[in-house]
Amino acid sequence: MSNTISRTTETRFSMAKWQQRLDTLRAAHNVPGAALAVVVDGQVHELASGVLHRGTGVEVTTDSVFLCGSIAKVYTATLIMQLVDEGKLDLDAPVIEVLPEFAVPDPEATKTITTRQLLSHTAGLTNDFNHDTGRGDDCLAKFVEAAREVPQDCPAGTIFSYGGIGYVVMGRMIEVLTGLTWDQAVAERLAAPLGVRHLVTLPEQALKFRTAMSHLGEPGVDPDPAPEWDLMPRSVAPAARVISSAGAMARFAQMHLEGGVAQDGTRVLSAASTAAMQRREADCLDKWTVSGDGQGLGWVLNNWNGVGGFGHDGAAIGQYGYLRVIPSAKMAIVLLTNGGGARQLYSDLFRELLAELAEVTMPAPFAPAENPPAVAIAPYTGVYKRAGVVVTVSERDGKAHMLYEFVDSMAGMSPPLHIDLIPVSETVWAGTGAGPSFSEGYMPVIFSVLANGVPCVIVGTRATPKTD
């Protein structure tokens, strides 16, 4: 069963064709429910398929909302750039000029870390610190205070390493400079000027709408409703939680596609800041996990066999979201899902959409060669740690192996992942058995060395330093 809506009758986009493909691919990959929105020819087209909750059978509609996880970071980045437009913030000034209470254990780094580094994930701040500071409006202020004791994963300004703490810090900066809570800022400075209702940030706000339930399960079978809808505390929302319909997110993307102007002509962001967000700030060693060839100010920069684009992915307890924008084709695609083989659905569906509507060929899925090179794992064995995560690389029964565990504030987010490693090159390995969210079959694992000489392993675009 499906529900569709189109904003135009004259278009290259065939609602019937893409509804059929969405229905077919969603079922093939055991995704309970999905919502798709495509911006093409200046119009937004919305489709829906499946159910919001396998226990109740409530159908997905185009106005249904999903947990969008880390796609929240691009909304926070947009709010930051609005403050740049207003002359209230200098991206290259130290963060402590706005937040004197901001700190990391390294006093020198505390003095020098900038907002630009936070936006581009080059400040060395860790990702998996989901510290719960309660439901009060002071939750971000308390988070920033608690994060002062969290060590950096990497020296500031040396490497791209995806991190969430920096986006919570920027959420607090938004509060200080606007006098609003971050949640209010999203509502008043983004949702309202974009003219979208189905964009909220708090769980109680989602109750106004048809809301997708999270589902979990083994690959290849229909997943079951998760024990919890969402485990993310309010304090990490600037990095990890917006709740949106696909159509509302498509209108956010369309604004960035149109130089900062909303569909009704309202200017949300300056053309200069819109362009700045899309410029390369850092290279990514992991070019496969989120198709990330580089990093802009908030946006992940994509490269599809020479055609540039930008976007972001998000995950929240079985719910996965994918946002891609292709400026040369004036096109954006949003896919929101609530469990199952979401990554495979994304890969198959976006590959077809991009080929037909943007003449873009997505690269083949990441995978090892049929005859992998002979590379020893011994130089990389050991324990790698960062806040919330422990990675153990070893050799078991003559094969390379990686154990990926969530600990401390992240404990319980996922069972430990036992991953076999197959060499792709001297430093790049393909991980197996990592689940449906990481890749179409293999997870990239990259070994590198930080600027301070410490070895690290990069998994899911996050650099984790070696400790043993």
C-alpha cells in the first residue's frame, strides 16, 4: 500500500514508475517502511511505501515523520552560517570567544579550536559521547561542561574525523547568540521560513504526526519493532536528532540548491554562506561509507565518477536517512527508512534515480577484489580507543579480525560487532558482517597515522587512535 503526492503535472519524473520501484526494492530489502522525496525540474515529488510499525500495520504516508539521526548536523551548520550572515560569528575565531566555558583537556587546543574546525570535523573532537544531561533547556550548557573532560581523538586541524561533540558545542553557541534554545532555533529560523510543518526536534512534537517506529533484526529478514523508539538524549540533538518527513527535508535541500532561497522566495541563508558550506574544507580517507570524497562546512562532499554533489546520512536505532544533492542537475533526493536493509535500498534506488534523472553513474559498491592482495594484519593489531568505542584488531585462525564495541555512555547502542577483514590494499581493508547500515556488503576499514605519529583506524569515517 502506498501514498503519493506530486507538485506538478509537467515533469520528467514518473510518479507511477518510481512508486513501483520504491515498493519493489523496499520489499526486496526487508525495509518495513520508506518515504522518498525527489527535487527535479524545480518541483518536489513525494512517495511513500510500506508501514510505519510492523506491529500495528499503520501505513507510511508522505506526511509521515522519521528519525533522521546525524542529518541534524546540516541543520545545525545552516543555523551557524545564518549567524555568520548576521555578523554575530567569525568562523575562524576561537570558539572560546563565544563560549568561554568550552574546553578540551589540552589547554593549547582549547585556545585555538575554531568554529570552522567544528563544522568540518577537523577539531579532533570525538563522536560517541552521548552524555544525557536531562530534558531541561539547560541541557546543552551542561553537555558542554561535561565534554570538557573528554579527550580529543586527534590533534586539532590535522585530519578529518567525524565527530558529534563539536556539533553540540555549536548548538550551544546558537543558543548563546540567538537567545533561543536550539530546538526553538530550528523551528523559528529554519522550519518557519522554509514553510514546513513536518520538521521537529523533540519526541513530544513528533506525536502530532504519523511517526515511524524503529525496527531491528538480522540482515535478510523482516525486522521487528525495536524495544525503544529512540535512545538519543535531548542534549545531543544538534548532532543527532531532527524528526522530519521526506518532503520537508527535500525543501531544506532545495533551499541549499537554490542559493539559500526557499520555495516561496524567502531568503533563509545568503548565497555566499550557501556556497561556502559546499566548498571542500578537508579530504576524507574513507571515501566509501557515505560516498564522502571530502568535507565542507557541514555537508559531506560526494563524487560520483567525476560529478560532484553534497549530502549527509543519518541513523537512529534502525532508522536510516539518506540525503543527496546534485547541483549540476538541480536535483536532490531524500530517502527515509525505519529498518531492514536500508543501505541496500538506498544503493539500488539512488543508482537508478541518478542515472535516469541526472545522468550520474554511482561508483560500484565498496568490495575487495576477487583475488585480494596478500597483506599482513600484524602491523595493525592492537587496541584502539576513543570515548564510547573500543576497537580490537587481531588475527584469529590465520585471518584478520576486528571487534567493534560500544562502551561507557554508548553502551547498549549495539551488540559488539565481530568483523572479518579482507585486504583491499596495504592500508584499506573490507569488513564483513557489519550489518545493513554500514555499506552494501562490506565496511571500509582504513589504517593510518595521525600527525602526532600515533597509529589510528578509521571506521565509519571516525578516526580511533591506537592505545595498545
